[in-house]
Amino acid sequence: MNAVAHASLRDDGAVHVWHGRAPDALGPDDTALLSDEETRKARRLPATASLRYAAAHAAVRRVLAGHLGVPPRDLVLGRHPCPRCAHPRHGRPRIDWPPTDLEFSLSRSGPHWLLAVGAGQRLGVDLEGGRPLDVEGASRLVLSASELAHLRAAPDDTARRHAFFRCWTRKEAVVKAVGVGIATDLDGVDTRPADDPVLVTCAEGTGPGSWLVQDLPMPEGVFAALAREAGRAGPVVFRHHPGTTDSGADTAHTREVGVR
């Protein structure tokens, strides 16, 4: 990754999505990349969660730094104010230094992490490892009427579970792109799970109201979706971070999975 790759993101509206998996142990080269705040947060977590958090954030710094041509430890990461309440702690992530139009979104679930990177366009990515869940109960709380109908038409429990996580990751990707997180009413975001990709409308916050949403290729039992501004969508390039060896993952280092 370099400035040429960054220019490519800007010129063709592409989004690069990296999938990684936390290793069994971290080396000093990884922990040395983290900011003081990231290090403090990692130390407050239980051992396994700490390792997974640190591994994902070290990888994020490496990828972003590769685009921007700066040392990973020198990146200053922050957040935009929430467009709904203006709180500075839970809006969209941003790069405070160096100055850039690069946008990114990170999601983690268990050992897995996903990082979406684009230039000059809002985006959000969400990942779910298929954790144990009362699908029927959760569905009544967060799914729209049409999503509920789609889920209840599924032939068995496994299909209903897949339908739920497909809807859930799409909703999360959209509200993360908007920047309000799950503070919004998720049942008001209809993701039309029978279609892929799909245009989704979300009235929350400011900026674009329509988002192009698509599912992402993941290992069995893992679900993920990407949301980006409608009308500006170029190709999506899916990348496996070095060391990611999940069965079911594409063996190529990169592949294009998006729509133009």
C-alpha cells in the first residue's frame, strides 16, 4: 500500500475490505504500534479480549499507514461527533493526523476483524461471528415488518438464523456509516435481505440518506456487510490480511466482490 493505492481509492470510488484473524500471541512489534489510549484499553480487558483488540488495532494502523506513507505509530485516530447528539466519543472514526480524506470503518467479533477503507465517501462495515442468540426474541426488537416476514418464511432454524444475521450486519453497517451506531431505531432501517446488493434508506443524522449495502464473503458461520454512499460506489476489493487462514476463505490474497 502506498500513495498510489490511496489515489486509486479516490479516483475510482473503490473500497478495500481487509479480513483478519487475531493470532495466538502478539509480538512486541505489534504492541509498540498502539497509541497510549489503545494500550490502556487493551490492559483493562481480559487476556483473550485484550489480545484480539490489540491485534486488530495494530493491523488497522499498518493498513492505514500504508495508504498514507507514515509510520503506523504516528497516526492520530479520533472520532467525528455523533450527528444525532454531537457526542465526540461515538461518531464515525476518523484520521486526525496526517490530514487526509481517507475514511475507514472497523468491526470485530471474536477473533475476526474487518476493516473497510475508502477515500472521500462515508462507509461502514459490520461483522458477526454467529454468537448464540434468541433469534425470535431479538428479531421482534430490531427487524422491520418485511424483514420479519422474510425471516419467518425461512424453512428451518438454521436458515432463520442466517437471515437474522444478514439483516443485523446490514443494519449495523448502515448506522455505522451514518455515524449514530445502535442509538437509532434499528427496526426503522429496512435492509431487504432477499436482495444483494440493495439500496437502504436511513433518515438518521446528516449527509447521505441512501446507502448501497452488500454482503461480504466470509468463512462458514461468520456474517458481514458493507454500507457506502449510494451513487459513488466503485468496486469492492476483498483482501485477506497476512496470517488469516480460515477454512472457507478465498485462497487468493485479493479479489473483487463489489459492483460498479
